[in-house]
Amino acid sequence: MKKLLTLILAAGTMLALSCKKENQISGNDLFIAANIGSTSWLGQPNTSKAGGDSILVQGIGSASKNNLNFKIAFNGKGTYQLKKGEATFIYSITPDSPASLYQLDTTQNNSVTVTQYDIASNITQGTFQLHFVKVQGSTDPGNSVNLTNGRFWLQVPF
């Protein structure tokens, strides 16, 4: 009798777990966003392999010419400190103003933190704080740009 009861409980548990509905994520659900001062910036993410285990993340601004690029040696959940040459930002104050190229301000802490990674779907989410300074010779909307409260939900290309 105990064996029968154990078998029924095990079968019931397996049946309940196998009926769990999967979350289907579409390309429209993916995003990358941050604050630039008091303004919210939203971009459509694009990811690609950048040699070995590295990925290149691009956030293509939807309402302006503001585009973010950063590269990390992706190894799942954790915090990645970005160094010189690992991120750029193209920024213009308005869609009609000239755009300037910015590089990482290496005097600041620039980090990307992966808080979740689903190996089955290759979907990752996390946060970032990136600080940029204008590249010499670039047009002039400002000398620095800070992307704060950054967050993303994107698909890793592995």
C-alpha cells in the first residue's frame, strides 16, 4: 500500500511539473535601457560573438542617434568591469543635432552585471553603469555622458 501511495505521489508530481507552461520570449521583449541625466534612453539590443567567449552588445537608440556598444568576455552570472576600448557611445542631444563619439572614462567604475542567465533560451538580464568622455575632435554636445541605472534583457549568441 505504501509503495502504491508513493508511486501515485511521484506520478502526480511529475505530471504537475511537466504541464508547466513555458514563457515564450520574442524579439520584441528584448531591450537595453538607461538614464542619461534625467532623460530615459531605450535601445533595441543586438548581440554577436566577438571572438572566443566574448560578446558584443549593441543598443540601437529608437528615437535618436544615440547608440551604445560594449564587449564582455561572457561567463554567465557575475560582474564584468569594463576597461578602455571595451565600450563606446554615440550621442546627440536631439535627433537633429550633430552626434559625438564617446569612449569609456577610465577614472570611473564601469561595470556590467549579469543577474540572470537562462542556458536553455540564452536569455540574460542584468544592469550596468557606464561613464563616457568625448573623443577628441568629435562634434560638441558635451564633454561627458553617464549611463546610470542601466538594465538589459537580451539574447546571448551562443
